[in-house]
Amino acid sequence: MEFEPHITVYCGPSTDAEVRAVAHVIAKQFSQVELTADRLCHTERYTKTLFVQFHESIAVRQMFEVAAKGYSRQSNYILNPHLSLLYKTLPETKRRELCETLDVPMGAYKFDRIRMIETELPIEDAGPVRRWRVVCDEATGGQ
């Protein structure tokens, strides 16, 4: 399944107006965000088939809090910064092999955009991903 690699900062029900307002606040309040990659991981969950796990940062925690406060309906989303590399149903042996053979640089990664996506939940196959809709896309740092 092809998709743009991304870090999910928040996931919850919202309106387009709320999403645009939250994205605007985050884009103005935060400049480029740096996260430190910790390890390459895999799970049987479709949206976390193969991913880079990051350490949480103060900035990403603050972005999460801005989003949580900006939506009228609450979510039970738990912040877990990771960069999804693959969405696919694979046996555990194949996922483990990918983790052991891929050379993904650890260390600092910089992110300079906030993109808000509308999606269907749950995401258990490629269908909802194909129907993702970009609600807004802004550079961070008030650019």
C-alpha cells in the first residue's frame, strides 16, 4: 500500500473548520520539530506493520495538547510518535526479517510541515488509506 510516510500527532473526530484552526495554531506556534529515532519495529497491526519508533519530544507533546484542546469532541488517542514505513498484512517472520535487514538511520529527524488528513477508522486494510483526504497542509514556523 502506497502512502506518504508521516508521524501521527493526534487522531480524533473533528470538523474541517476545527482541523484548519488547529493546524494554523500549530503551524504558527512551532518551527521545525526534531525527533530522535530509537529503533525499527513491527507489529501485526495493519497501520504499524513496519515503523521507526521515536522518542517523544516536548514540542510533539505540546502539539498533541493543542490538537486535543482544539476539537470539541474528545478522543482516546495516545501519543506514540512513530514513522510508519509500511502498511501491509505480513507474517511475523517477514516483518522480523525486514526489521533485521533494513538499514534505517537512527538519530535526529526534522519535520517542517503539518498535514491534517481525514480518514475512516478503523484502518484494517488499504481501502481507508486510498480514501484519505487532505484537509489542510501548512509549513511550520509561520512560513
